[in-house]
Amino acid sequence: MTDRSAGARPSPWMSRRFAMQFGRWGWSARDVGIGLVLALAAAPAAGQMVFTEVSATAGVTYTQQIPVAEPGCFYTLLCGMERMTGGAAVADVDGDGDLDLFVTRLDAHDLLFVNQGNGTFADGSLAAGLSGFDTQSNGAAFADVDNDGDPDLIVGVVGEALDPANNRNYLFLNDGSGVFSEDAVARGIADADVDERAIQSVGVGDYDRDGYLDLHLTDWLVGAPHQRLFRNRGAAQPGFFDEVTAAAEVDDTLIRGFASSFVDVDDDGWEDLVIAADFGTSRLFWNDGDGTFTDGTALAGVGTDENGMGSALGDYDGDGDLDWFVTSIHDPAQTCETENCNWGYSGNRLYRNDGARLFSDATDAAGVRAGYWGWGASFLDGDLDGDLDLVMTNGVDFPGTTVDAPWVADPMRLWENDGGLMTEDSVASGVTDTGSGKGLVVFDYDADGDQDIFVVNNAAGPKLYRNDTPANGNAWLRLRLEGGSGGQGYGARVEVWTHDLQETPQIRRVGASSLYLGQSERTLHFGLGPGVGTIRRVRVRFPNGLTRTLEGPRPNQEIVVRASGACGLLGLEPLPLVAWILARRRSGARRR
């Protein structure tokens, strides 16, 4: 943990790296050093978020890859791609009630860290049947593709045509106990006919509302075979897929995809497809409800990000609809005007949802443009005050070139939300990673009611930031849906009225957890602020229009909303469902 005692001084190494970072932009080493001293010496203010880095004590230690330096690597396609890898995904794989963590690696087998229920993890890769697959893995996601009640695992890779192990996708089926078997070829998602690939992220959702989960895989490479949409065959063959990218009209060959999500952005009951992509190719595809999509990017006012990478969806301004944050490259020096490179310079984008399928650019109004060389991002309510804060990781280090020197030690960004205005507070909050961060996920790994942050660093070790923010009387609620699409409620909208029905409710969407190179937990988390004895109302609306309403539940608990009975085709006549609610207190008292 960072030393914040009075008189703490930054190391000479940190001063040198930060001086290199900011020197191009007119900041001197003295300015940087003084700034660090002041930041490190400051004690956390009342209400400020506090995070503690605990990867070692929690048992989450590994190296994502050990890169081999190659002359001119920056200008070699797959060599350069390897510096843009490092994924993670979260699920309760063994059904014991604790969230487990899966991470991908390039030059060794992937790892499954099994939650021990005491704040620590143990490597369960061998027992889970995952250690025998030594692939160049990258993006990953959990999804119950066969509707048997447990999370299966989808993994994408980075590879060349002549490398069979790394020229296909992987699907690991869960037997219900956390043991996996691989079956991608038989089930239609191996996709082994692509010449080379650089799979980034796996989006999960039920875009056709048949009750079975579909998949979208992004690829940084361009051309007809790369971005892929796989439709689950559903009741006829659960967990078997057809590749329908062209048939669904999402086969834009210009897209250099980084992150995709199935999320109902316009609240019409159908999950849209949102893609953050490089070189001005981010896309928003509206779901037409008939198995096809329409590209609405330009008309909606989105897609102006020059190098879209990370993607996060959440209602940051509390007006009842989903806004879209896209990370990008902030380069005030406009490096590519004088160097041999081709990226943009205008930084992140925050697209505010104005309704009627229209967005406006709120990046500067919210204060979130400058994130250096951005990658993974997520909304979260880190201080439980009832509005969504924002975190992103960043940094890049291409060997064989110095053109990326300003971004080799990027500091992470953590913005605290105050009525829609974001204040950057990463260092004071303890989020101090300056590695080459890629995947980022958010989950309550220690089951204490607040959201923790996990960051994958390319060619280095990860960071696990435990949320130690003082509660200050703020309450919370966690909601997990069972039933509906994939047995996990994908596409459902959840609304929480904290005090009275006249207020605009907080909203969350199941499915918005699909992020760049990873997937946060699908359980929905709400900070409620102070003075909450009972919650006025919770309403769950499934994609077929059915709703379940809770009046006056208590805060500081996890509520499981289950819909039992036949699921059928959710787009047809509403089927009778018997819903029941199981509420349980989270194990253990909140640390304060």
C-alpha cells in the first residue's frame, strides 16, 4: 500500500518515469516530483474512496506474458498485437456462492483463481481441466450457453494461420462443479477458417430473445472473416451456434474491434450491439427485432472517438438511461504529426444518452477526456453514494520504438462522480498502478458489499484493489437475476427507488458487464447513500415485458430474483412465470 505518511517521498524511479510521461507536455521533473509529494502526503478526505492493493496477500499473482524483444516489433502485426493483450472474467464457477477469477496468458496456460471465501484465492486451473491448453489467450467471458445452470467459458486467442492451436476460439463447458471440457469445434464457434486473428473481447447477450445466450467476438484485424456474431440454436440444440454475422447485417469489414456489448440502449426491449473500435470505427447497431441490426452510429451522434478501445455503459447522470464511455488516446502533443504513427489525439469520449436514439458529447462537461493511452474501463459506485463513478486503466509499451514513450508509465484514472461532474482522484484513493494495464473488471470478491477492482497488466503482474472506503452511513443493495435468457436475466432492466417514487430511479442492465478484454460480475450493485432504513421499491423488467416488483426491501443484502417455469420464446405471448425472491445477508460484516 502507498505510504501516505507526512514526509513520504516519491522514489527517484517514479520521478524519472513521470517526468518522461509529462515532459513532452511542458511539465518539469520538479513539478512532477512536488505534485507526487503533495498527493502522497495527503490523508484521505471524508467521503473519499479508499482502495488497497492486495494481489499478493489475496494470492492473485502471475505474469501475463514474458515478451521477446524483436527489432521492428512495433511495425509487425501480431508482434505488436501481443502488447495489447491481457484478459479477465468473473463468475461463480463452482456454485459455492463466491466469485472466482479467470485470467488469460500468452505464453503459458490460463489461470482460474478459485475464491476461498476468506478474501484469498487458490489456483484451481488443474482441477478445473484448464491447465492443458497452452494457447495465446486474450479476451474471455463466462456464459451459460447450454442453459444447464452453470457458467461456461469462452476464450479468444491471438494467432497466425499456420498455428492451429491459436487459430480458433475455445468453448469450455462447465459440468456444474467447476470442471470444464472443451467443445468449440463441435458446437460451431471454433471459427478455425480465419487466416490470422487477434480476438479482443467476447460480448454476451440474447439479441433474438429466445432465452439462449448469443455471442459476439471482436477482432482488431479487419476484413470479412474477423468480427463474428454467433447465434445460439436455442431449444433445438442448446449451446450450439451458427455464425450469422452477414445475415444479421453487422458484417462491417472496416471495424477494428476492441470491446462489444449486447445492451438495450434505447429501452425498446431488444438488446442493441455496441462496439468500441480503433481508427474511428466504433459502431452502434440498433436491434431491429427480426434478427437483423441497423447501423445507427452517425445519426445517434456517437463514434467520434478516434481510437476506441475500452467501453463502459451506465447511467452516470442519473436520468434513467444508459450513457456510453469509450476510452481512447489522449495526445496533446499530436505525436503523429511528426512521427511515423497513425493514432489520434483527442482522448476519451462520454456520450450522454438524450433519449430518442440520440446522444450528445459530454466528455468535457464531465471532465473525463484525459486518460492517457486508454484501455479497459468500468462504471462503479465506489463510495456507495448513489451515483456511478468511473475507473479506467491505460498505458502501452511497444518494443523497438520510442514513439510510445509518453505512455509507458500511465497512471490509472479514477473519477468520483458528483452530480454528473467527475473529479479525478486516483492517487489519493490508492489506485496508483502505472503498468501497461489492459483488461479491467469490477467485482465484490470479498463479499463485503462494495465493489473491488482487478487490473491485468500486459507483460507484468496484476493489481487487485480492495475497496476499503469508509461506509459513512451509506447503504448498498446487490441484485442477482436467475431465469430468463441463459438463466441469468440478460437484457433485463432493474430500477431502484431509494426513498420515494417521485425520484428518478437508479437503473442497471444485465449484460452491461461485458468490457474490454473481460467481463465483470453479472450481479447488479447499487449504492444507496445515507439514511436508508428500507428501500422504497425495486422493479425488475424482463425483455418480454414481464415485471417483478419488491416493495420495501432492506438494504445491505443481496437479493436473488428467480423466475421459474417455462421460458419459451420471450418475444411471443407472455408465458406464466412464478417468481420468488430469496434474500440473504452477505456473509461477514462490512469492514469499517
